Amino acid sequence: MKSVQLDHIGGPEVLKVVDIPQPTAKAGEIVVRNRYAGVNFIDTYFRAGVYPTQLPTSLGQEGAGDVVEVGEGVDTISVGDSVAYLGNQNTYAQYSVVDSTQAMKFDSSAVSFETAAASLLQGLTAHTLVTRSFDVKPGHWVLVQAGAGGTGRILTQMCKLAGAKVIATVSSQQKAEVAKQAGADHVVLYTEESVPEAVRRIVPDGVHVVYDGVGKSTFEGSIASLRRLGTMVSFGNASGTVPPVSLLSLAKDNLVLLRPRLYGYIVTKEERERHFGALAELIAQKKLDFQVFKIYMLEDAAQAHADLQSRKTTGKLLLSIPSE
């Protein structure tokens, strides 16, 4: 089967399509014939060596397709089911072996494979951030950095569903429109003005929580935008990793700082049922708009990475996986 792999760390150019054996399911696993795979910043972290990985490796943390094999002990999923799933650096491929507990069935007559592939990683990330990292409630003020990006748009929508007021940061007028369409109450162009100053003009006390997936370049501004007892949720490194932080810098306003990851919130069966179930319900009720920015062919994965890292995209990037 065809798979995108890398055998050394580097830029997008290290991604190559290779032929490897088709996987088989062990106990508790399923094999999925992929139709689409999601492209996410975490994939670029593994490719660039920000996160360590054993080489050679494929990439990809999510996909959607058809179940073609079911391993022993799997009784909730059957061959022929349509599933979206969380992978393990293995979704940029025609077939993926998947832990059955990380897969979500869906009705492909009601939800497209594109939407399914685009929704899972960012949808689950956003849901855990707004319910577990900080429990967003009516009346809260929320700052979403990179509000026109894939996760930023979903965070904004979920915060609005929870009754909060959202300030989104973007880099251009075009992205400002995207953030507004997602429901942002206020939009700040960080290329034209200071984010903390803009936030304080809108809400003088500062925001209750900041969701920051950008990292190094926005961290200090995010902290400066918080009110007393505010919470800083740093969940990504799009601009680079955040340098070491002095805990004393949080003491003046009794701030809370978290660096969560999705998989730490979906460890138990109860946690998975809570978050997968809530996301599935929101998708079925069409309460979330998962905007697909562009779909690339599998062999164009390198271009997808380059476009994503350019920060010129909005919404989700997908790879279309060939059947042959």
C-alpha cells in the first residue's frame, strides 16, 4: 500500500510516498481503508523533530474511512462501518490499523467523510479545552489566539455555544471575516496592534481564559491579557515552543498556567465516551461548522505542510487517499 513517510528530520521536502505492507488487525484493533486524513500542526512537529519519533515513520493523527477488518474482541464496530478515528502517526496511508477505542462510527449518508476526517482531532481538542482545561460558562470572556485557524474556529464556536464572549486574534482582514463567521464577538489584528492593549479596551479587567495554540510568539501577550485569577491554556507550538517560564511571574495575579494535551483527557472509557459522544452529538445536530480549506492528494502532503506552516490557511487541510 502507499504511505507518506520520512526517514530523516527536516522540512516538508522530507515527505515521500513509499510502498509498505498493508497492516492487519490484532486483538482490540480495526483496519480502516482511509478516504481522507487530517493534516495538523502536530504532524509538522514530528516531521521537524520538535517531538521525538522513531525513524522511518509515517505521519497523521486522524482519518476517516471504511472498516475492512476487525480484530478479536471488538464488538462495537463491524466490517463496512464508516468511522473517524484518532491514529498514531499512521493516517497518511491507504490503510491504517486503529485502536478500536479511538474510533467513532458515523452515518456517511448524513455526515460526509470529509467532515468526519476534519472534525475529530480539532473537535476533541476544543471540547476538552473548553470543558476540562477551563470550564467555559455564560459570562466568561475568552481570548482565542489564531481564531481563524482550524482549532481556533472550533474553539470559538464551542465557547459561544457555552454562552461566553470571545475575542479572536488574526493576522489579516480576510482572516478577521473568518473569525467573525465562526462567532467571535471581537477580532484583534495582532499585526496592527498590541493584543493585551486591545483586550483591555474591550474588557478592562482582562479575560478569564486564553486558549493559545501559537506558542512562543504569543505567550507573553496572552499572559498580559488575563484578569486576576485568570487561566492560560497553552496547547500548541505553531510559532515555536514556549521558553521556560518563571512560576513567580504568575504570582502577582494568582494566574493558572496549563500545558494540556488531548490524549491526557481521554484515557479512561468514561472520558472517551464523554468527549467522543458530545462531539458526535454536536456534529449530528450540525451545531459546528468544520470548514475544509483545501484537499490535497496524498502525494502532495509536503505542500500541505508548507501551506499549513505558512499560516496563510484558514480551517482544515485534508489529504485525499487513493483507493488504488
